[in-house]
Amino acid sequence: MFLQKNTDMRKSEFVDNIHYVGVNDRTKTLFESLWPLPYGVSYNAYLIDDEKTALIDTVDIAYTDRLIENVQNILGGRTLDYLVIHHMEPDHSAAIGILRSIYPDMILVGNAKTLDMVKGYYGIDCRTLTVKDGETLSFGKLELTFALTPMVHWPETMMSYCPQRQLLFAGDAFGCFGALDGGITDRELELEKYWNEMYRYYSNIVGKYGAPVQAALKKLAGIPVQTICSTHGPIWQEQVEKVIGLYNTMSLYQAEKGVVIAYGSMYGHTEAVAEEIAAQLRQAGVSPVIVHNVSYVHESYILRDIFRYDTLILGGPTYNGELFPPIAHLTHAIASRGIKQRKFGCFGSYTWAGVNIKRLTAFAEEMGWQTAENPVEIKQGFSADDKERCAVFARSIAELMNRE
Ligand code: FEO
């Protein structure tokens, strides 16, 4: 890949002795070959410039040149003493081998699981330093205390805290999709897209691991934090409280009031049911009502909204005696993330034998969700009677939403 010379001369030192040396990626189509990136993504790396120097994480392999240039612009001719590795997923670790070849004396700092993965991924097992939970490493004026936070969202994930700057290096935690548009801290950026992308990042990538995220938040509770440095998205300074609050809410699977309708439709009949239910919900005073056609909207956006709102309605046509395939896939994605405490309703259609209500009701029971009465399943075309059934169902949903 051809990389343009990095001529970005923006100020990188966002707190004394700590620089941003990360990069924006506006060309990758699918993160993890799964998740669309309409606004790109940043791979954040940081540099501690103290008596000793330390790089905090690396970047995607395609952007290694830019990372090295950013680091060398700050270091001048100085060497890099440490590389602290908070997370081994290759969007942050891929440059380790090249950095080691440039800085052969650089010590790789990680926990036992990290260093095992360093060997597995990159064949490196020398000049390493194993840190344990609660241990501290000094660089001169600044030091880092390590907190192991396993399964946020890999087994080796850890964070580190710099007490002199009240700053947390968080790995992927508190991160989001979205390249950084001209700034690096939340004071310098328009934040709306990052909030939406934080829901999408969390729900799709971290969403399965609510309990480990809660354990990590408890471990961090009481520590004064002025700055959160995630490996993706803005550096959080003004919005620290909101970011931690969102992570707490999402990891508890708590949600705002609102309805997500996700439907599939082959020839428009099931779509007519979805549209009528949405209109009837609005008439019943329900808001917001968000409608997704599962054949056209990437599942990552639907999961984002399911994490965000407390009520879900699924519907589709019967297909080969089963759920419509994208609806079946969505139920699997929801179940694998263990999403709790949702209110649920379902609808469907069939031509000669319907399975939707039975299958989707069983799915909600397995999830431990409350289910609305009067689900709608139409046979073949959509009729005036079906319209009235949609109104009854919408009232059942509205009533369920008002229940504790
Ligand atoms: Fe951004 Fe889990 O890697």
C-alpha cells in the first residue's frame, strides 16, 4: 500500500509529556472484515516522553510507516525504551515486529497472557517485561500502574493508569468507530457521530462481555480520571463522566425507552405489517420508533439500536419452514451477546404454514424477555382485518412498555 508522507503538524502533546501518535484509517471497508466504517476509524497510539520513552500500543499494519514517523518526529534521535501493550488484537499490535527491528533494545511490556500472544503472533519472546495486576512501572516523572481487565474484550486486555496526569490508557474500552476529524481530544471534535459509533462499536465488538466490563468498571471506581485514552476515537477529557456512564449502561444492558422494529419482507406483504405497526405505535404515543429492513441495513446498526432501546419487535416471512434467514441471523447475534431486559413483540407472514410466532416467542422466552400479547401473523396478502390486528398489537406493545 502506498502511504503518503505524513505532513500533519498538529500539536500532538495533549497533556505534559504524553503525545498522540496514532493514525486515521479512512479506507478500510469492513473492520474485522465484519463491520462497516462509514466514517473510518482511528488507531490510537500514544508516546510517553519522559526520562525513559514508552510507546503505548501500535496501529494497523497498513499504517506502520505513519506511526513510526509520528514517533520519530517526537523522539528526534532518542531511542524507544518501552512498548506497553494493552491489547493484542492486530489493529493495535501488528507493528510490534517492525518496531522491534528499528528499536532492538525496546522492552515489550505486557501481562503473561499478552506476552504469550506476542510469541504466538510475532514469534518474539525476548526483552519482555511481565507485569501483574497493580504493579507500577516508572519512566521518570511519570509512572503507569497496570490493571488487568480480562475479556474487555480479549483475555489479555488490560489498562494502565498514570497518577501524575490522572490519565487512563484504556485499550479498546471507551472507544468508538470514526476517524478523528482534525482534532484528537473531545474538546476539538464534533462529537455526535462518535456517540452513535460508540454504541455501534460497543454493541458489536464488546457487547457479549457485559460482566467483564462491569468488573473492569468496579476496579476503576474511585480512581480520579481526567483523561481517557482509548485505542479508537477521541481522547476523552470533557466527556469522561458521560463515557463511563455509557459504558456502565451498555454493559448492564440497560436501555432508553423506544422501539426498534427489524423486519424482513420478500414481496412487501410483511413490510406492510411492519409499516402499519410502526404507524400505530406512533399513534399510541410511542417514541422513538426505529424501523430497519434487515435485508438492506447492516446488522451492526440494528444491534446498535437494540442495545440502545428497550423494546424490540421482530418479524419476517416464513422461509423454507424456518425464520427468514437475516432474522434468524439477527436472533443468533442477539443471543450470543446475551442482551437482557428487553420487551419484545413479533409478527410474520406465511403462504401455507407459518412458524414466526412460535419460533420468535420461543426465542424471547430463552432470552428471559417479556413478550407482548396479540402477535400478528398474516396468511398471504395484507387485509383490512390485518390492519386492525396491527392496531391491537401496537396497543399491547405500548401497554408492555409501560409495565415495570
Ligand atoms: Fe481495536 Fe480489539 O481491537
